[in-house]
Amino acid sequence: MSFVPDASTDPFTAFERWFADAEASEPSDPNAMILSTADARGRPAARAVLLKDWDRSGFVFYTNLRSDKGHHLTENPQASLLFYWKGAYRQVRIEGRVEPVPAADADAYFASRPRGSQIGAWASDQSHPLPGGRAELEQRIAEMEKRYEGQDVPRPPHWSGYCVIPDRFEFWQGQEYRLHDRMVYSRDGEGWTFGLLFP
């Protein structure tokens, strides 16, 4: 785990190396990331989600489009991602605009999910009040299981994915005495500029 990004490395290659290290060393969910969004008034919110796909076009996660984050991203299609790998004493921040994933991609990913998760996507009105408590949720799950008994569960129209298209990366490598290494890539046309930050 000695690799430190520099000006000779593009940010996607740097992320690939650090993510591979995390997959090899983190005990659970190396793909967990904090997603931060803001509503039209600029009020921020953050929550943990899972990275489900990534390439040089961006970083993908899936959600209920009627959730708080879905509403935020409709009003203000910008987001920040934060990966924190405690064992490696590393963080990666990614910032950029957000676009919906193609329907075919969402369909393919939804079809790969466990059936219980597919049913849950129909049963849960994510982020909305649950006046009947857990019993109401379990009743809705039972209703969806009955509706789709003996057949494939289709993707709900209100469930899909988003792709964060980065224009800034920050790689943070912890060091002694809080004198951390901070390496930043900022999009510059078709390329990237590289710089260092004080810790």
C-alpha cells in the first residue's frame, strides 16, 4: 500500500489502485461511500451508499428516485462521494455532476439483485413517513410477494441509478502528527491538473 498518486498518474488509475488495495484489505464493504447532496436551497444531507459500478465515465449507485437523495439530485444534480478506508488510513473524495444511468443498465442491475431486495424496492416508500411502524412495512412486503409470486420481479419505475461524473478528486493518505498527504486532480478540458494541499 505504498502507492501515492502524483502528476504522472491520472485520477482513475490512482483510484483503481487504491480501490484494489481496499478490496484486498478492508474487512467489509470496501465499496461503501458517503454520498452528499444538497436540495435547491443548498441544505446538505449525507448518507452511506454502495458503489455498484465505475469506469472512466463515472461512479454509479442505485436508489429509490422518490427518496430524499432522489429529490435532491433532481433539484441540484451535483454530488460528493467520500470513501474512507480506516485500515489503510486513506480517504478519496470525488465531486462532480450527476446524471441518471440508462434504463437498460438499471434493468440489468435490478435483475441481478436478490429477490428480497427486489421486493423491498416495491414495498418501501423510501424516506417517507412510516405511520404504521414495522408492521406496515411487513404487510407491504407480503403484498408484493403475493403480487409477484411465481414470476420475475420487474424494476419499479421509481427505482434507478445515478452516475457521478467527476471533475475533482482528492486522495488523502494519513501520516504521523496530522501531516497528511493530500493530492488533488481537477478536470481541465479533456485532461486533469494535479496539485498538493497543505494537510
